[in-house]
Amino acid sequence: MKIHLLGTAAAKPVPRIFCSCRGCRVARREGGRSLRTRSSTSIYLGDDSPQDVRYKVDLGPDAHLHQIQFGECLDRLEHLLYTHAHADHVHPYWLSLRRQAIAKEGIAPLQVWANARVMELLADLDLDAANMTAHLVEPGKAFRAGELEVVPLNAMHPEVEPCINFAVTAEDTTVLLAWDTGYWDEPTWNAARDLRFDAVIMELTVNGPDGPASGPYHHNVESFLKMKQRMEALNMLNDGAPFVSTHMGDNGQFSHDEAQAYWTPHGVTVGYDGLLIEV
Ligand SMILES: [Zn+2]
Ligand SMILES: [Zn+2]
């Protein structure tokens, strides 16, 4: 399995165009990996690639940019899993374009997996015309999406409850995709207790020591590390499992290089737009 992080920013792209905070100024000056677009993640099985994506988690506002940057093509997309109903993860406009595709016979049927709040955002779409089927996702109710076995876990992100962190298994590999969450509550730890991860991709909205905190519903440096340490203590990480950050705001004020220098001793890989994780 490969996990492709095409966009690794929190709700706002980094740098924010009107912002003069240290994080945004450094990102403008350095460019490269310090520039991040909004959250986008693809799962590749077998020979899948950006040109023939079959499995995707979230489809946010920067999808067109990712097509330009990475050659991403979604005409073969079979399964789209949504985490939650925030606008940096759900942008119904893209799905509305499916019915306008010129090559009608070319576009694959799409299974959309979403919780009730996301379904409300998608309510105006003509599913039949867009060749889509919607499936309701509820925390704790495992489901199978094509070749993926999926365990939906309840994230700590109550503003748009439920928000789902996905444990995804395919090709004998299990990966945790956990963004838009703070430190899990005990029922979620309990629901995840039998899972063993070959990789963890986890959000880190406040990436750095000096930024404004964003409350308990996103991670900062301390809560991110606390999650990792508890997973290690509970033997939830298989040997050599990469632990990767994504969904990073400018809040923490780190540039990419500063973040990597900070996180390397903790065994964390700092995500960036374009990072391909093979497990
Ligand atoms: Zn978000
Ligand atoms: Zn959110």
C-alpha cells in the first residue's frame, strides 16, 4: 500500500495570503516544503498511481491544484471516504462536475462513504446523474470499501460531530489516517485497542512551540507526542511503522526544515505536499 499526501495544510493554505505571522513570512521566503495546500490523501494499491486513483480520503478545495501539481486524475476513482463536514475536506462542487464529464462512458461508478453531517453537504448533488452511490458511515461500524477494510474511529473534533479517523487495511497492511482530531477520548482508545498500525498519518495543526493554541480539537506538539507515546505503550505500532504529520497550519510558526529538525529525534516524519509513504 502507498499513501500519497498531496495536500498537508490545515484549514488555511500556508502561507495565508493576508497573514504576516512569522510562519507565513518564513514559508513565503523559503517556499518548497514550507508551502502547503489543503488536505488531500490518496491510497494506492498494486500499480495505482496519481494518474489512476481508485481510493481517496477527502476531496477538498485544492483538488484542481493537485491535478496540475501531481497529474492527479480521478476518472477511475471508485471509493471516496470523507472524514467530516469542514470545508477544507468537503467541496461538493468537484463531485457536481462528474455529470458534466464529456467522455460519459469513461467515468467509473463512485462509492461515496460519508457521515450524516457530510451527507447534508452533498444533499444537492444528483447522485444518479453523477454515477455515484452514497453510503452512511458511523463511528464503530466497520465497512468494506472495495479492497479496503475500514474501521471508522470517532475523532475528538466535536464542532462537526462525528469526525472520523480511519483505520484502513489492505494488502496485509493497516494504516491509521487521523486528521482533524485532538487527543482521543477513552471510548476511542478502547475502540482502537486491538488495532496494530504499519503507518500512522496524524494531524498536527499547531506545529511548533510558539503559535496560538487551537484548543483540544486539533493537535499541538504536546498532544501529538502524547498520542504517539500512548500508541507505543499499548503496542499499537508495528516495528518500523512510519509516524507522519499532516494537516499542519502555520499556527506553530515552524518552517518545514525547523519542524523536521524538531521531530526527527522523536521518530516523526514531517509531511509535505507530494510525500509518498510506502508500507
Ligand atoms: Zn481540517
Ligand atoms: Zn475540521
